[in-house]
Amino acid sequence: MAAKHSLRDIEEAEKKPLWQRLGWLALIWVGSVGALFIVASLMRLFMNAAGLTTH
């Protein structure tokens, strides 16, 4: 089971610069959008290989 964070840990995290916290947010967002793109592209590739097309 994960240990709970203490109030001191939370306060230290909040002291980080805004640009650094927003940078992590942007990095996670770009990573998730990229992963979704890869999965969707692979699904489209497999569907086209199976003869399923949209037109």
C-alpha cells in the first residue's frame, strides 16, 4: 500500500515554479494524446488489412 504524503511534502511540491508544474501537465497531456494516436493508427491499419474501409 502506498504511503500517505505528509503536509510538508505537499507544501514542498507547491513551492515549485508554475512553469515547471504546467510543463509536467503539458508533458502528460502530449504523452496521452500521442499514445491515443498510436493506438488509433494501429487499429486503422489492422482494419484496413482486414478489408474494412470507410468508402
